[in-house]
Amino acid sequence: MHLKILELEKNKVRMVLVRENHTFMNLLADEILRDPAVNVAKYVIEYQFSDPELLVTTDGSKDPITAIREACDRISRSCNELITQVGSA
């Protein structure tokens, strides 16, 4: 996955996730919003074939990049658990 940081502040980040689509972006935004320090987590795909832009803001108690990393870790753990369960079935 390739990222382009458009804006980075103490409690705000805007980034483009190259070649991602609604499937991953919905999951990521939903997981980021589970963090109580996050105020906003949303994405926009302006045109059908454009790369999505993610916006994350926090209440200042956590860096937005940290919130994104933690959300990605939780998604990864969930996927690994599912793979394990499917393998055991």
C-alpha cells in the first residue's frame, strides 16, 4: 500500500491511500472510529477511479497516525483469527 500525506498536524491528518477502494476504506474508517480519542474518521473518493482521501482528527490526546496504526493492527489481528478458525474447521 502506498500513502501520500497531504496534511499532518498534532491532531489531524489527511492522506491518500493509493489504489484502495470502498471495501478497505469502510473497514478502516469504522475501526479508527472505535478509538475514543478519535473525533472524525472519514474518507472521500471524489471520482470513480480516483484514490481515496482519508481524514482523521483526534481530541489531541493521541496522534492521528497512532490511531490509524492501532486500527490497522486490530484489523490484522481479526483477519489472523479468522484464518485460524477457518483452518481449524
